[in-house]
Amino acid sequence: MAHTTTSRRTRGRRLRAPGLLAAAAVVALLGACGGVEVRDGGDGGSTDASGPLKLAVVPKAVGADYWNTVKAGAECAAQRAGDVTVQWDGVTTETDVEGQVNLIQNFVTRKVDGIVYAATDSRALAPATEQALGADIPVAMIDSGTSPQPSTVPLFATDNRAAAGEAAKLLATELGPGNHEVALVEFQPGSQTNTERVEGFKSGLAAYPNLKLVGQQPSRSDVNEARRVTENILTANPNLAGVFAANEQSVLGAAQAIQAANKSGKVVIIGWDAAPDEIAGLRSGQISALVVQNPFKMGYFGVDKMVKHLRDKTPLASADTGVTFVTKANIDSAEIKAVLEPSCANPPVQ
């Protein structure tokens, strides 16, 4: 199918040990970003918003292809704005909620000019956001917000519920008529994006009574855990016909489990994100379709809107960064290529 709106792209290398990948990403991006300074920490922020700005940009976790693309978008916006330092730092796993709370608090203590971040846990990070606002440090959320979300804090993210509902439709279309057993591999309970995708997928399934949800397990955003839970679902449900995997690591682990069971091509996979191995799986037919966000745009908007707010007093307002549904049929189109391979020379930010 060729259903596209705006989009997302997850670039980067294959998954490696988080520490090695994070280090490699820092070296590569330092060399590629011209005058943009990127560091893991730093001194206090500037006192004059018309002069140099120091912004903290904090992903859910460092290392994954998705967050590397967020970083590239943030650095692109900083480069275009001029005189902006992006201080990029994050925990190594999305389950380290306490570690992310400490990071945000540390940036408040350092008095950066603004904080742009994705919350690992919507409720646990809400007080950290309030602490920043109490210190007169503006906050913008990317990818995942908090609960509650302050009215002055924008969210630049995908409409996860709508996109996951479309994933259910894609799964139903691929499976066709007849009764089918399906499973859901979610990722991190407590994360706003996870909650929205689970709710959206289940709401979407309600339109297809011939699809029965027989298994639902979280991957904890870990490929090995995703493989293990998918193996368990397959064992308990030998007639499983389809899987919706709700993030990069969940997709890769589920695909490995299905391949190990010699059921590649027999069990339909609808995935989320677009890491290189996911794209390879799509091309080979192992994955039927991918729900692709626009992490570059999230990073770009987070920094760009924050700079305009600090320098020009432009109000911060939330925006849907869009989604694209990528299939084997449309993957080589010019529109999809622009989504999957964004660049600062021609960023997909409009």
C-alpha cells in the first residue's frame, strides 16, 4: 500500500553494545556537525537569550538508531540557528527511569537555557519537568510526554494511537479473510508512547472480530527479551498468524524468534520504526510493513522551537510530527527515501 503522511526515519548502524554505539555516534556526529558543539554535560547556561544558548537534549536512551536520528535533527536545528550548544546526554536503557530523572535534575542545577527531552516514564518524570519550570527553565518534550503534561510544555511527537490503529488495519489486510490469532509485543509499560500504541492497536483490532489477540508481552526495549517473549507466545499459540511489534527492539527480537521457528513469511509481522535490519527484513518479505515516525523532525522541532521561544518569545505549541507506512511496494519511492534518509541539507521538517 502507499498510504503516507509526514514521516519518520531511523538511521544508523546495526545494533551493538550500547556503550560502543554511543561512543561511536558521538565521534561521528562531532565530526559531521560543523560548528555545533555537542557534549555530555557542561557549564551553566547563558543569561542573555540573545547570545549563545545551551540546550540540554535528553533521549529515552542513547545508542539506538532511532535516538541517533533524533540527535541528528537536534544538531541540524542548532547549526542552522547559530550560537547554540546541544548538550546531549541520556541513560543507556529506557528502563533506567531514575537515571533519567537525575539527568534532568542535573541540567536544572547547571542552569541550561532550555531542556528538550523524551520521558522514559510519563508519571515519574512529571516532577522533574515541574522542577525545571520552577527554575525558569523552559521545557519541550519530544516523542513522549509526561502525565500530567503542563500546558506550557509542548510535545513534538507522532499520533501514536492513530498510527497503531492503522497497524491493526495493515495486519488485518495482510492476513485476509478467516479467523486468525495475533499477538502484540509492546515495549516499556509506563511510557506514554507505549500506552498510546497499545491502546491504539487494541482499538483498531476491535474493527476486525476475525482477529483474536492471544498474547501480549513487553520487550522492555531489549532485542533479546523481545525474542524470548515472542518464542513463548509462539509456543503457547502454535497457530499464531500475525504479530504487531511496537518499537525497533521489539520488531527485531520478534523477527528473530519467528525466523528461528522456521515461520518467516508464515507469521505476518507489522513493525514500528525503520532501523537498517528492519528495512532489510521488509525487503526480504520477513516483515510486511513498518510504521515509520520522523525522529529527525522531533529533534529538529525540539531545538528549533526552543531557540525561537528563547530568542523571539515565540510561544511553544505542540505539533504532530507525522508518520509514514512503508511497505515493499513503496520503499524505493522518492518520497519514502526522503523519509528514511533525512539530511540537514534538506530536512523533512515542513
